[in-house]
Amino acid sequence: MDTSDFLKWSEHVARWARDYHERLPAMPVRSQARPGELLNALPTAPPEHAEAWEDIFSDFDLLIPQGLTHWQHPRFFAYFAANASFPSMIAEQLATSLACNCMLWQTSPAATELEQRMTDWLRQAVGLPSRFTGLIQDSATTATLCAVLTMRERALSWKGNESGLHNAPQLRLYASPENHSSVDKAARLAGIGQENLVKPGTRKDRSLDPESLHACIRQDLDRGFLPVGVVGCIGGTATGACDRLSEILEIAREFNLYSHVDAAWAGSAMICKEFRTIWKGIEHADSVVFNPHKWLGVQFDCSIQFCADPQQQAATVGLRPDYLKTAGLEEITNLNEFTIPLGRRFRALKLWFAMRAHGLAGLRSLIRDHVDWIGELERLFAADPLFDVAFRSELALFGFRLADSFEHAERLTVELAARINDDGHVYLTPTVVDGRTAIRVTAGTFATTRPDVLSVHEIAGRIARELVS
Ligand code: PLP
């Protein structure tokens, strides 16, 4: 491919992308593909000779989009949105064209400095104090793993990495059962072990019970275990649960434990001052993660970790062999030293474009709309005798199920979720809350409109009536 073909096909792709987004509302949200469908349509061996671009692109067009679930669809209400706004897509095209590796300052000075500036813009946008320093991670899972590794090393006086864990006391980590499974994964990968991830009790509002947390730590100390840290939950995945950080982080401080807060989804909403009550006390955390790739329209992957003392994380995950040294600039910030992979994509560009193109005011108004529309939808479900509201969060997430008054409500709720998703008009995620199935609805995609959100009640009502009749 020469540069003129590159231009021709890049323009073609830009037009294709525009058409795709215009066609999205008429397409089913969840992929209709059957297992093995694409696999069987592909040649089993790689091509020996170059193929024509027309053929490559037409195969893409024929096989790929229809085999995907459309995350940018305006009626995608499942999981949490992985939202990509147009400015961020354009930035990604440029980042792909530049194709630089931002592992060291010297390998991409502008990328490093743009990342430093963008993460500080975000720190201000969500109202965190200036003692926090930001860093872009690929995902919240990686940020949480880095934080848990840092907890472990700090508790072991930075000896675990050197000596291994075989002589270490039994390590203990504390987190709410409402936390995302990335916390379980971090406990496993950090060598702490699932059994040593202690999940104290929760209160009625699903926040971690501080008394239970305190008692668990006390008991573990009495047994000679080594508590390493506490992970707070702000906007848990299943129900949007939020810990009361002022209480939880005070306990962490009392026992000199490192703290990390997972606000992967809810953190974006902190750009709206009125929602900040849900993470009151956050300024006392040692580490915080949130995902602009969920709710700020900055496409996957773009997760921000703020650390009160990033050097502790660098002391845990950073290494500087000779070939990664920068002669004469030993003190310069090399961002790879704060993360697990060495190589780093140029992710700050999409933050820069998206924040400038939308402005914080524009982003706030999108988030407020999502919260309002989900609230309106929840009230429709609450007023409908067909349904019970299973839970509501303070942000754009709630869950419903078929009303208990119906015989076999649990089995029919499972069936209802499957049929709604098979229908294709909207896409929702079933989960289990208090031992029973609930169907989650969350709005976060920028293309979503109020009628899109309210259509969930229409579809669910139609299918529920068929099920109970
Ligand atoms: N934490 C919470 C609360 C989440 O909802 C998710 C994913 O949805 C994650 C962590 C993991 O995010 P990531 O895919 O960025 O690792």
C-alpha cells in the first residue's frame, strides 16, 4: 500500500464510519451471531500473496459489523457503556497514524507531557485536591492491580518483590462484596490469594459496614495476619453501591493501611458537583481509579489512576534497566515506571480532543441527562404493576424484575431478560441481587436520547405481558 492508496482507503473508512453511526439506530444492539459463524467463514490458513484492498475491505464490511454487539448503539443499556464520542475517535485515528510508543519521556515527550496535563485537568474536573497525580492506565483492572501490589509491598517494607512471599506473614486485603471482580483478580495476582480477600458485611444501602471492617482487621491482627490495605467501592458494577468513604478511609488510616478506591464507572459523574456527595471523603484515599472510557466519551482504553504518592507505586512496579535510562535527564518522568506494561499507547490525545470539543459543561449536561432519564424510566417501572424495582442507584443505573405478585416471577424474570435481548431493540444485563435475578438498565452512550431510554419500559412491558398471559 503506498501513500496515495493509504489516503484513498482512509477516506473510505471515514465515510464508512459516518454511515455506520447513521445506520446504528436501525440495527439490533446485541449481535445476532451464532457461535463459530465467523470462524467458519474465514480461510483456515493465511494468504501467501498480497490481496486486493477492495477484497479485504468488502470482507470486513460483509463479515465483521454484523458479528458484533454495537457498543455505540443509542439503545445500549447493558454492563456500563464503553462510550466513544466522535472527537475521541478522530484523536484515535491520529494516535494510530503517529503510532508512537509513550514508554519514556524521550520516546514521546509531547505524549508524556500531554498526559500529565490531561490527567491534571481531570483531577480538577472531578474535584480532587492537588496532592493527587494522575496517570493513564489501560483499564481499571490494571490500576487496581497496581494499587494492590503497592499495598502489598508497602506492608512488607518493599521486600516482597525482592524476596518473594514464601516467608511473608499471611497477607489480608479488605473490600466490600459489592466491588468489581477486578479486586478479586488483583488479590489473586498479587499473591495475596482469594481466601485472604476479606469481604466484611454491608449495610442496608449496600455500603461496607465500618464496624464489620474494623472488627475484621482487629481480628486478623490478633491472629498474627498482616493487613495490607482497603479497597473502597464507589459505584459497584451490579447495583451502583457506594461505600461511605469518610468512615472506611478513616479506619484504613487508623491501622496505617494503604487505600484504593474503585470508581471506574461513577468517577466520571464527579465532574458534576451535585453528585460528589457519593464519594465524600475521597481526598483521604491513597489511590483512586475511574474510567473516562466509560462515561466521558473517551473511547476504550482510557482509565485514570490518581495516586497521592505515585513514588510508592513506582517503587513497586517500576524498573529502570540501562537501556531505559535517559542520560542527563535522570529525574524526568518516564510514565512506564508507574504501570505494568512497558509500552504505552498515546491515549492522552483523545482526552485532549474530547475535553476541548465537548467542554466540561457539555460533558456535565450529557451525564445529567442520562441520570435524569434513567430516573424517569425507573419511575415508569415503579408505577407499573407488572414490575418491581429491584434496586436504584444515585446515578444512571437501576434494576427491575417481574413483580413478585406473579407466579414463578424469578424464572420469568430470567426469561424476560433473555427475550428482551433476543428482540434486539435494547440491550440490558441481568444480574443477581439479594439472591434473585434483577435486570440492570444503565445509560451512558452519548448518542442515547430520552425516547431511547424510555423505550425500555415499552419493550419490557410488551414482552412481560406475553410471558404472564
Ligand atoms: N470496576 C468497576 C466498578 C467496573 O464496573 C468495571 C467494569 O465494568 C471495572 C472495574 C473493570 O474495568 P476495566 O474494564 O477498565 O478493567
